[in-house]
Amino acid sequence: MSNGAATQMNEIMQAGLNKAADLLDKEEFDEAAKAADDVLLGARLSVLSKCALLRGRAILGPLMKRLEDDNETDPTETEFREAWVMFQLALRFVPENEEAQEGLKLLSGVVSDLPEEEVTFEPNHGEDLDVIIVGAGASGIGVALMLTGLFGLEPDRVLLVDRGNVGETFRKWPKEMRFISPSFNSQGWTQSFDLNSVAYGTSPAFTLHAEHPTGNQYADYLEALAETNELNVKTDTEVVSVKPFDDGFDMDAQTLSEQKAGFEVEVRPAKGGVSTKLRSRFVVWAAGEFQYPRAMTEPLFPGSELCRHNSSVRSWSDLAGDDFVVIGGYESGMDAASNLSQCGKRCTVVSSTACWDVSTEDPSTELAPYTSMRIRQACASPNPPRLLAPLRVTSVEKDDDQYVVKATWGAPVVHEGGERREPVQSADMVAELAKLNQTEGTEFILKTPQPPLLCAGFAGSVKLGVAKDLFAWGDPAKEQGFEDLPVFDAESARKEAKGMKVAQLREELKAMGQPTEGTKPELIERLVSAHQAEADSEDEAMEEAKGCAEGAPLLNKLDESTTTPGLFLVGPAVRHGDLSFCFVYKFRQRFGIVADAIAKGLGRETAAAVDAARDMNMYLDDFECCKAACGEAC
């Protein structure tokens, strides 16, 4: 085409565009669309398609010669990108362009054979490490994979530190203990994936071929993830201290990062030795819960130090003795009772709440179906456990070769819901227990030659670890509306009741749903007991509201410490409002939030990674879909 002809065509096309624009301004939409079509037709799409094809070939030619020449460096995928775009453009103009189709087919074969282009990022800080993750358990391995995989951090700049091996906590479980949440390899058929998986695309059910993995099995799964993904793990290493630093603003910095804040983490061999100091821009605390029972913080009741915590048991079958008292009736207590029964050992469970009868919508506030199934089997066995509730332990004493457990009966409670569920205890067992004097306030005494087994949950590594002072700590009682509950004074209540007339006593008792017959002294004692029960109920409600998040560290919306910027928390200790992320399928959904915050802090672009994490259900930033609360002791 001559220059004159080209100029004429351009003028005709411009006139057509002007006409279409004028019609559009006049809101003559049909005529405007017809005028635009005339321009497109006049543009000779076949010519445009040919031009795009020729340009694509011109770009592709020298790249293919480099690829065929053994003395030349192979081009990268990025260098082929423009040729790919040109062939796609040619097909957009003329979808039947066979030469463009062949070009794309050729490119598909070439690009798939090329090594992926290595993209390197210049650190925006002066430390050797981007992130130190304390703990190589489920949450530590999971967030490390999110950081190094989806968000693209270099594995050698993300260091996991554990005082044992990968999955050490799980290897400390009793050998009979299993995951209560089931594993099933549903990925590819549903939008979710294995409940116990810490990384999308993996499944303990597939790796281990186990529906309810043991602790050792799950540790094997975590080890496989760490080895396959070549994570940087420093094992048998104790974290001695975590100290934030801020070296100020560097005016002469040549990189993005004048940001000089970070952390100095002192470590030493777990078995003793010389300590060393590591420096990192960020720290993620992921040390877990199981090795830090609640009893380590303060006595739960007088004599609680005489008890043995269930986390110290390595095997229920190897436990000496055959007559036990189990204190606590949630998951840990039911696991202990089931295993003791299976091992042919007798036991009595003492619990302030009949957890085996509780039915709620949130799976974290009732026994898991797997646990209920096992305790039903135990109750139907030749060695059924006795399940006593509501019975609160008040003290444990040692009397010669016996441990004396004293407890007090609480107010009777009827648990609503679960009508179609098979009862845990048989009718005969319930009838037998009904023969006990369960009058509210009555003391009940148990004796056992073995230390009572304390199954009262865990305080966690955050509360008992070296980073405790780097977090602010909330008061769950205040958060749940139980602020400044007064201590009930029975004597003062009795004195006040004595000053009331009989009619007043009966009116108040009636309002509280209590019997109103009897003499004045009887009415007084009944009213005092009713107020005592009401106060005890409020105390229990406060304890239940605290749940396994009692004394939880305060976090911002990124799961970052509110007092120490750059320090993040992952795992079962994470809490937001009345939501506790106490199971793997819950806390893994926050990995993407933490990884996004860290990657952005390192100057990375994260939009694509965030979208991918959302698609994986591992970027939970909207809690509207979540049910609240957690059980007494996770």
C-alpha cells in the first residue's frame, strides 16, 4: 500500500470514528454502533491479523535460533511473551488464521521445555533472614509453605527453629491418641480440602492412608512436607530470647529499605551449649500448646500439683495401676477415659459440665463425633467409665498411699438438643448414678491409689514462652461481659434474708423458680443456696466463655502483636473476639493473612498470591461465616 493510499484510508477511518462519536453524544445508540461497525469492516481485519502474525514471527525467529545454537544462552519464557501476544492478537482479528494457530502451538511446545525463569528480589532490609518461625509443628510448617510457596519468599531466608524435630509435639502424644477431626482426600471434588492438612494440595489421608492419624503419623506427614519443599529448618535448637530492635532510618540506603527494624533471636542447642544470635526482619511465633499445660501457670485448685497432666502420658496401656480419677470431661478427659477403658482399667470422670450430653452448632464446643463414638463404646464395654457431672473438684490431698479427691455437686443442668443422638451412657448406668446423693452443694469424695489425671487443657507456648512480654494480654472475662463479678458472700446473704418477712422470702424464691413451702429458717437457707448456685453459674459461664483462649494475646487484624510490630502469631492460640482458631482447619485459614502482611513488608507485590490463597480457603478476613467460641479445653 502506497503512502498516499494509507493516508487516505486513515482519513476515512478517522471520519468514521468522528461520526460514531457524534451519534453517541446524541444518544443515537443504534446508529452509533452501525457507524463503528463500518469503521471496523473498513479496517480490513485480515490485514491487521497478517501484520500481527508477521511481527510475532519476526520476534520468534531470533529466539528460536538462540535455542538451537549450543553456544548461545537459551532465552527465558519472558522473552517469548511478546511473540505469544502477537499470535493471540492475530487470532483475535481473524480466528481462522491457521498460521497464527501454528505459531501458538509451536510456542506451547517450546515454552513448556524451558526452565522457569528465576526471579530474584533484592532484600529491602539488611538482615540475613526475612523471617524466623519459632516452632516446626503444624502451624510453623504450614505458614512456612505459604510464605515460600504461594508468596514467593526464598526458602533460605525463611528459617524455622524447633527445640526438637519437625512435628516434635505430635510425637509426644500418647501412642493411642489420634486426631479427632477426620482426614479425607476430598480435594478436586469440593471447594475445601482435608481438614487436617496445613498446605493446599496435600492430604494426611492420602500421605498416611489414615482417617484419624496418630501423633507419630502426623509428624511423618509434616516431615514429608518440610523435606519435599526443602524448607530451612534448624532442629534441636532452643529459643532463649526474642528481642525487637530499631536501628533507625538510614538516609544513605541504596535499596528500598531504609527500614532498619527487626528482631534479634538468641538460640542455643536444646541439650545445652553456646548460644548464638540470629537477626531477622520478622518473627512468627508458632510454638504450639501441647507441651504447656494450664497447671504450669497456677494451681487450678488446692493440691492440683499432686495430679498428673494427661500430656505427660506416653501410653495409656503402660500406665501403672487400674483405678483412676480423671479430672475434666472435654476432649482430653474423654480420650483418657476411652483409652483407660480399652486397656481394661477402671476410671471415674469428674467434670463441672456433662460434656458428653452437650449439643451445639459449633463443632468446637461439643465433643467430636469420633470422641462420642469412642466414649459410647467404652461405656458399653466390660470396663465402663463412670461419668460424673456437674461435679467441680475443690481439692486433692495425699493420705498415706491414697489420693483423696474432693468435689462439690453443682446445680442440675438439662442440656437441650441432640434428641436423635444415641445416649453415651446406658439407661442402667444412668439409673445407677442417680442413686448417688447429687444434691447441689453436697461434697463428694473419691479415693485412688494413682495420682489423679488432670485433663484441664493448655496455657500454651505464648503465655509460657520467651515472647510473652512482647504481646499485650486481654481479659476474656471483660471481653465476654463478666467484668468485676462480685464474690458471693453467703453470710451476708443469710443476714439479709433473716431481715426479710416470710412473704418476701417466698416471693423471691418463686421468682427464682424455687419451692416456696417450709418454715422461715428453711426458706432462708433455700434462698441463700439459690443465690450461691446463681453465683456459681455465673462463674462457670465466665470460665466457659474464656474457653481455650483464656488469657489470649491481643492481635491486630493481621494476627500481629498489638505492642510489637513485626511479631506475628499463628496456630491454635489465635483469637479474634469470641472466635478461637483451635483446630487445624480453622487456624490454617489465617496463614494467607500473615504471609501477605510479611510479603508486603518485604516490598513484594502480593495481589495474585492473595487471590490464590482466597481460592484455597486460606485467606480468611471475613469472620461473618464463623461460629463463635471454643470448648472448655482444646
